[in-house]
Amino acid sequence: MSAIPSVDLSDFLSEDPNRKSKFINEIGQAFENIGFVALKGHFLDDELVAKLYHEIKLFFELPQEVKNQYEIPGTGGQRGYTSFGKEHAKGRKEGDLKEFWHFGQYKPAPAHTGESYPENVQVKELDSFNTIGKQVYEALEKTALEVLRALALHIGLEEHYFDAYAIAGNSILRPIHYPPITSEPKNAVRAAAHGDINLITLLMGAQGKGLQVKNHNEEWVDAIAAPDELMINVGDMLSRHTNNKLKSTIHRVVNPPRELWGSSRYSIPFFMHPISSMPLNCLDNCIDENHPKAFEDITAGDYLNERLVELGLKK
């Protein structure tokens, strides 16, 4: 496949069983074949998107010493600000050419997990930053849950299988700023080739090209969502849980042509994480003689911790 397929969530949410089945099949096939899909009919409206982009631009334009006050040690970068070049792709030493912010879960972790989530960090300088961030977080979380319900049906599970793990999960909304490039990068790109850690990622229309997906022919394909679409991809946790039936696709953000080095790029992915106690053991109905079990058993929390160390965000 050379293009990213497009689907409409309103088909899944309709009362029409044929439309619902069509959506389940289309998104399932897309995630089996390339691991990315463009989604219309989601719960995030254009006005809210515009407001959040406005707020994050204001934040990243704040003086560096102000932003640094919001970098919280000991959290593995899971809340607040992470400064430029701190994160790198697995297996690379060069830091990615980006700085970012994390909004996290607003609900308490389910009582039976014994977990507690870090508090969200409040930006004093911007009155609407945190309010808008929370509204976008909740709209994307609601959308992601419906996508997981469709995927549960696609892989032969009960529709609400993921609810117990994903509702009030450890999800993250990450506004990213890729600053202007001021000199020839030494072996560094805006985001080196990587797979996401989580269950699924929802990316609202990024402001500026750059996102590319590697297809099964080892070709890099531009992934550009229409203004009313979210780009959604499978993360490593879901790929692992489904024994690679649903594929976590390698993707990257490339540096722009030299004539565009002076431009910033902004991007806002939502990483849908489960509760840490979710077992990521390969599902029995995704294992057969042609697809033997490919991964060791592990919980989502232990897997996340391993990956944060690999990314340079935790020691």
C-alpha cells in the first residue's frame, strides 16, 4: 500500500449494522496492512484544535528560563515540559530536534490498580493553556476508546474488552515543537524512525509536512491527514498483545528542505495507554501454527518503564 486509508468513525457509531461492519473491516485491514489510518467523524472539533495550537505556540515562545521551571525531575518526562534534545529514538544517541509538553490523565487510576498518576502541571503564564489541553485530551480519549472497541471486534474479542484497561489509563497528550533548524544537524532529525510505545496514537493534523510511514516494501510514504482527519497508528503494546496481527509501523519526522529550516513545526499526538497492570501477553486467538507466539509475557507498566529508559527519559 502506498497511501494511508481513510475511514469514518460515524459509520461505527451508527445504528446501521452494515456501516458498523464496514468500519470494523476497513480499520482492521488498514492496521493489519500498514498500521496507519486517517479517521473522520471523531469527537475533536476544528475550533478546539485551533485553540490548542494557539496556546502551545504561546507556551513554546515563552523565555527558556520560564519553560525550564516546568521541567519536573523524577517523572520520566510524563508531565509538564521536556526540553530540546532530551528524547532520542531507541538505539540512537542523537537527541531528536524537538521540545514538548505532556498533559496526562485527569481521572484517578482505577482503585484496584493501586496506582496514582502524577498531577498535571499548571502553566501560570497562560490562562487558557491547561483548560484547552484538558478539553482536547478528553475528546481524543473518547475517540480512542471507540477505535479500540472496533479493533476488539475485528480480532474476535468482545466489543468492550479494552474498556477495563483503557478507561482512566495512563494516556498522554503531547504538544511538540520542532524549532527552526539553525545549522546543519549532525546526524539528528526532528524525530528519528521509531515505533510508538502505547496501544494506539491519535495525531491531529500537524502544522507542516514531515511525518513519514515505512510500508511493507520498505518505502517511506508521506502521512498527511486532511484538516478534518486524525492520523491513527498502532503502538507497540497493541502489536505485542495481538502477536503482530495489528502492526506497529515504523515512522519518523524528517527535516524540511533547507529553504524551510527557518520554520517551526508543531504536532500534537495523543498516546492511548492502558493501566499499568494490563497484561500484554499475546492473545490466544492471535496465535496459531503459522503465527507462533512472538513475545514474552509482560505488563504494560513494566514495558513502558523499559521503553522510557531506552528513550533516555528515565535512568
